[in-house]
Amino acid sequence: MDKASIGGPSNGHEIRSSRTRAQLIAAAIDVFGRIGFEAASTRLLAKEGKANLSAIPYHFGGKRELYMAAAQEIADYAQGRIEEINLILEDRETKSPRERLEKALSCFLRILLDDAEPRSWATFFARCAYENDEAFLLIHDRAIAPLQHRLIATVKMIALGTLDEEAIRLRVSAVITAIIGFRLLRGIILRGMDWKKAQSMNLRQIEEMIRDLTRSNFMSDAEAKGQTSRSTTAIF
């Protein structure tokens, strides 16, 4: 008996099983993102995933486990994309930490606006971020938190002690939230700027705004302190 005959049925089963699992995860991201965890029934999830109802407990154990598997799918992908940004922040050939910050935030913006992922992923992320639930915790810990820590470390190099830890964390969190907002809440900036869609020209304008932000005293209070010192000198 040849190897193909021996391995054929098993391999065929594994392929079908893997396909069913992938279909259920894709359906879960879409359904949970659209209507939320509580409203999503296992029957609807199985229907959207083109699978038997028994496939959910077989592959995942239950609805909550499927929900977390959907979050894991997004977290793993996001971790890979975020690593591109982390490499920029760790690139010591670019000696200026401010320049590394500018490049990293520009890269982050482009990753979010290139629409490489299905729209359902953004909806899923937005809903679980709003709920701040265990699915968001998984995505946050795998992808967002590592980026946040590296950005904070870079801003500390720029601030040179002019901002305390909490102020830096707040500023970094605000910038991350704003950039993610360009993807999840793009209607605000499109309508506010009378843009039909986010084109390359518009993207360059947003990037320039982010560069202006990193070059301002938002990431360092040195300029403000300098102005205060000069004002005091002038008075006395």
C-alpha cells in the first residue's frame, strides 16, 4: 500500500476540519461584531459558518470559547502587523528618538488605513473595545500593550524628565486612540474635511499632522518650561 493511500483519508478529514474551524471563526468575527456576544446564538453562528450546530462544541467547546478564538485570530494577526512598528522603534540606526516616533506613528496609521483586513474585523474590535471585555483584553495584551510600552519608552527619551510617567502614558494612549479612530470612526474626518474617501493625498495630510504633533511640546514639556523661564526672567 502506498503512502498516499495510507495518509489520504486522515489528511482529507484534517483539511475539512480545519476549513470548518476557519469558517466558524470568520462567521464569529462577523456575527459577534454585528450583534454582540449575548445576542449571537450558536444556531446563527453555525448557519453563518456553514457548519452543523455540533461543530461548535466539537471544535471549540461552546460559544464563549468560539468568541475567544475569534479574538485570538485578530490578536495573532495584529501582533504580526504591530511588530513592523516595534522594529522601527528599536532601530538604533535612526539615532533621534523623535524621528523614530514619527516613523512609527506614520507606519501605524498606514497599517490601519490600508484596509487589508475584512471590515468585520474592525466591527468586532470596536465592539469588544467598547465592552472592554476578555476578548479585548486578549487583543490588547498581545498587540496594543507591547506597542504602547515601546512608544512610552521612546517618548521618555524625548521628554527627558519634563513629563512624569502618568502624563506620558496619557499622551501615548491618546495618540494610539486617535490613530485607531481614523480607521473605526473615519466618517468624522471624511465629513469634517469634505473628503469622499481617504486617498493617498489625504493620508499625507494626516501624516503631516501627526509629525507636527510629535515635534510639538505635546510629547515634551521642555518648550513650555522654557517659555515660563523666559517670562519669569522678563518680569524680574
